Amino acid sequence: MSHRRMIKIPSRALSLCALLLAACSQGSGGSPGTAGTGSGAAGTSGSAGTTGTAGTSGSAGTTGTAGTTGSGGSIGSGDAGTSGTAGTTGTAGTTGTAGTTGTAGTTGTAGTVGSAGTTGAAGAGGRGGTTGAAGAAGGRGGTTGAAGSSAGTTGTGGQVACAPPTATPPAGADAVVGSLITFNDNGGWCWYQDERAVVDTKTNKLYIGSTASGGTRSSQAEVVIYNLATGGTPMRTMLPSSLATSTVDDHNSPALLIRPDGNILAQWAGHRSDCISRFSIFNGTSWSAEQRIDWTPWGCPWAGASTNMVTYANPWYLGTSIYTMVRSVGTDPGVLTSTNDGQAWTYYGRLMDTVQTGYVAGYFKYWGNNTDRIDFVGTEAHPRDADTSLYHGYISGGKVYKSDGTVLDSMLMDANATTTSSVNINMYTPAFKTGATVKGVKLCRMWNHDIVRYADGTIAILGQGRADNCTGTPATSDPDKRMIYMRYDGSAWKTTYLVKAGPKLYGDEQDYTGLSALDPDDPHTIYVSTNFDPRDDTTTSTKKEIWRGTTCDNGATFTWTQVTARSTLDNIRPIVPKWDATHTALLWMNGTYTSAQNYTMKIVGLVGPKN
């Protein structure tokens, strides 16, 4: 139901308006029609319409009802008449109809610099020359002001233009578009701990977490700090981890979170090796002593196997508290919380109550705005052990919701670890249901790569599925894996086929691929790591290469450009930490990946302005 407000205009104001209108209508100097050729500012200064269809021809100039300043009036200098005695009081049209309906103008700020964002906000709000000084005798300055026609139908005002980059890799081996930086000469990460890298925009520092394999630093959890303003050699720091030095595993890598005071929280855990979640805080100079949270009082190790212990870390803010999701209770995600920025922790509740299949009850990726919401995409199990789907939901206000806002868990907080109101992940919204077909390919045994909820409320997910071997095969098999893009527009999930993923990374994990990443600051851009050229899905490369995909139609199609080419080592597991609308940090692992416990990889990447 809508309500209209009646605005009563004081009689003195009405009298003033009448006088002003009379001043213009009686003006004998402004010969009809040429109004607006002089200043015609209704379009040029308004964000709508550079010429503002009125103005130049002054088609509405005969009555001189617009033109807030009546520039052709005060001394008759406008083109609307040589003597121009009209408009001597010249403020005719204070309410100037110039472009009042113009919404941003054909070259409005949304277009010329590509600031038209996903909702075209730069166009919709442009008023098309509200000052409407459209000529001496009051040219109407474009009553409809064909504004906003190029304001950008898909972007959120202020973002870069939606166009693929034009740069191509140089000739020769190990070619990269841009200046490649080696951030850590020995490091790797899994993809179920986030954020693995964060940008502190206040100090202009990039923090990257990883775990070393081999050499004198083998098994060491590390955080590299890179000065984005000055560049130079990254500073490598070591976390005070109590994990055994013989325990090399990329699952042990830390997740990072920027606290309100600018200090950095790191959280990490072993790979089903003990019951401890570990924390440390960087104060700008050094890391604090390791803080340990023991899950034993909450049932660790949980029933089913002696190795049903904790793995992963995913800390995000909700309000002033931190919530971190850990694979824990019954191998479902359990939640710890801190009300003092990570200095102390308590058990909060169980996010899911999914029946364990194989050795785990699902895999989860998270994305938070660090304000009031955490989105997730999860599976029921490992795709090796079950025919998995991808499900989406979100946490907000202490409740857990489906994509459409339906509450499935009205109380995320549990009294203890054995009593919960949480439900099975398969009760949440399917982003992609196993057995569905995309681009003529039936996919099954799904796995998740990345998730982002953008500022305009749309949600994107990247993932993969098998195009064959849906019923399960020996671990030595190498299924035909395909990557997909899923997008939620507020009412439904839509899927786009991307590319074949290429051979598995190693024998025991037939679903391990190079993975893919979303740009959290640019809904038009994604990255994939694959042996296949996504432009034809046929041409292959010996090693996994990084490709950039650009979409200008909300993910319906992508244009592909290479980031790396003719590589002698694999480029895998790309990530893009949140930064801002004009900069990007693209990071990935480069080297030889033998297993999660044995790899010779570097953390490399590109940083700088978006292109």
C-alpha cells in the first residue's frame, strides 16, 4: 500500500513563481526558438545527456519555462535575441523542467569511464540537468532527456567497464600477462580455509597465509606481508604453530581476518591430526603466542573414527563478534565465537547436522561481508564417496536461511555440542543438483570452489562436477571433470558451463583440479586453472594455465583471455582477496603438486589496477 504526500506551497512562493514566469513570458528580447544554443547546460552539466535534447535547438524555447538561470536573459547576451530584455530578472524556471525525467544521460558518468555498475545506479539516479539553464528564453533542456541509455545494465555504478583485457602473454616459455611477483618461495594451501589472503586498505598491506613443504621450513605455517604501496621484497613471518614438524599438509594453512584495530587474526588447524584450533594475532611487528582451543570437551574425536578431529578455519565478523566455522562436531561444521576480537573463544553451535558419509559430512566454502551475513555453499560428502550436490544458505541474526530467506535453523546457538536445531545440508537450496544438465552435459558428484555475495545482493558460486563415472570408480581413475558458474539473482539459481578441468592433480584424489576463483570486487570477472583452452574446450596445454573469464551478461556467457601461457610448471588454486573496485590481487600456486602432503610450490601473483 502506498501513501502520497500533498505539498502545500505558501502563497508568497506562488506569487514569486508567478512574477518570475511573467518576467520571462513578457521578455521581448528573446526571439523564439534559439533558446539554449548559448549555455544549454541542461544536459552538459547534468549527469544525464551531454547535449540534453533540448538546449542546442531550444525546441522548447518558445515559452521559456525552464532555464534556472535564464542565461539568455539578464543582459540579452544569450542567442535568444540581441536585445534580450526578457529575462532581466532571468531566474525564470527555477523549477526548470530540464531533464527532470532524464536518468543519467547518454554519456552520463556511468558510461564514459565505465562506471556503470551492475545496477546502472549511475544512470538511474542522474537527474538530467536539474539546473536546466537551457537557454536565454528558457529552452526546456530535454524534457525526457534520453538519459541513462548507456548507464550499464549490469554493473554497480563506479566499477570498471565490462570488457575483457586486451593484453596477451608475451612470447616464450612461462609467459605471464603482467609483472609476476613471487610472494613465497615455498608454500601451498588447500581451498577450504578462508580468507587465505587479505588486503588491509588502511595500511596498504597484503597478507598471504600458506604452509611450506620440504626444506628447512617444511610444515611451517607462514604469513607473508607485502607492501602494496612500495613493492619490494615480501616479508615472511612464521606462525607459532605447535603442529608436529613432520606434519606437512596444505590443509594446515591459516585463514586470516583483519580486526577493527588493524591487527591481523590468524587461525589454523591440523588435518584431522588433533582436536586443537590454533590462533595468533599480529600487532604489526610480531605474532602473539599460539592460543589453543581444545574441542575435546565438545566430543573430539567424534564417533566413527579416531581421526574424526578438527580441520580448517573460516573466521568472519557478524556485528562485533567473530564466528569461525571449523570441520568438527561429527565432521560437520561447528562454530566458535569471540566477542573480543579473537582473544577468547567459546563454542557457539553446530551449523549442520548431516549424516557422515565416508570420513566427512560435507565440504563448505564461506563468504562474509564482515557485517551481518555469512553465505555458504556445501556438499553432503566428498564426491569420491557420494553423488554430491551443491547447496546454498546463509547465516544472519543468529539464524540460518535458505537462499530465498526461509529459516531452516531458528537458533544457530546450541546449548551444547550434542543438542542442536541444525538440519541436513540437503535441506538447503540446491545451487546445482546432481544429475542436472548444463550445455548438454549431465554432471554429478559436485564439488565447490568459491562463493561471493556481491554488494548488489547477487551471489556467485564456482564449482565442478564429473561428466562421467557418476556411480563411482577406483581411486586410480581420472573422471572427466567440468567447471561451472552458478548465479543467484534473488529468485533463482542459473548455471553456466565453463570448461573442462583437465587431468587430476594426483592419483589418490581423482576430483582434485586446478580450481577457479571469483573476483569479490568485480562481478564481471572470474579465473580458472585448467589444461583446456576455454575458448574452444578442445585445445590443451601440457600444464595447467590461468585463464580470465569476463562476462557482461550476468554470467550467461564469458569471454576468455590468457593470464599464463606455455608454462613449464602447473599454475593452480587461484584466489582473489577483496580489495576495492579499482585494484586486483590475483594469487596462485606455481610448481609441482604431488599430494597434499608433498608439493614443491611457490605462491605467486599479480597486483595492481584492474584492467
